[in-house]
Amino acid sequence: MDRAAERPLRADARRNREKILAAAVRVFTEDGLDARFEHIAKVAGVGSATLYRNFPTREALIEAAYRNEVAQVCEAATELLAAHPPFEALRAWTRRFMDYASAKYGMADALRAMAAEGGNPYGHSRDMIEASIAELMDACRRAGAIRSDIPTGDIFAALAGIALTSAGPGQRAQAERLLDLTLDGLRRTA
């Protein structure tokens, strides 16, 4: 195995990579398959060579950007639980999930094109997201804040349905109402 590939990135290289991934999501969301590497580099504030050094192909960039979005939404579960009571953390996380779904919606053409060429940008994303939901729901159950008869998979399905119908541009208000409706149904009644 290449030793350079095993070495952690320097702080500046890590920041550049993060800026590139954030810019890629934004540009692919706005421009779809017409997104140009040069424009992504400009939005990220890095040179084209830096972008190509990190992501030599469009597919590598699309997959990394998507996986980064999944990782961020999943990491948010633990962070929110550390900062808020469990039900508030769950509520805040569902909003972050919608942010993720909106980015995925915007990148849908690029992700579909990649999948059509044999790539698998989705990998283990469903498992990772369900694990985050389970972490939040378990904390809520321990706190007595939610019903105990609703499986994690049902909440995932509800969130996926809301994302499918309400993740598009201009639909955030509807998504917020549907999230509140779902969460209100999950609350434990005395």
C-alpha cells in the first residue's frame, strides 16, 4: 500500500479538501451535470491543480462530496445530543437531514450519472443514517420523550418520504411542517 495514501493530511490540505467538497456540493446543486471543475475550484478558493490533485475525476469528486455530506449529517447526531436535550437534538437533526436531502436533491443528476456508469456513491449511507437516527431515538426513549413502539426504520422511511416530496427548491416550509407532524406523532403522550 502507498505510504503517502496512509499519511494524514496536513491542516492546510485538509482545509482545502473541505472547501472543495463544500464548493462541489454547491456547484453541482446549482449547475448539475454542467458543473465545471474550474468553477468549483474558483468557488472553493483554490487552484485547479489543487482540485485535480485531490479529485482526479468528476466521479471521484461527486462521490467524495456526497459521502462527506452523509458523514456530516451522521456526525451531527452525537454533537447535537451533547449540546441539547434528546428530543431537541432529534428535532434539530431532522433539519440537518433535510439540508443533506436538499444537497442530494441538487446533486441527483450527477449521482444518477455516476451510478449509471457503474459507480456506487451511496455505499453504506442508509446504514449510517439509520444508525444516527437510532442513536437519537435511543436517547429520546431513555429520557421518556418518545414512544417506544416506533422502529428506527419507520422514522427513516418518514424522513426519506419527506425528503422525496419536499427537498426541492422552495419547498422548505412544507418540509418543516411535515417534520413537525412526524415528530409530534413520535412524542410520548402521558
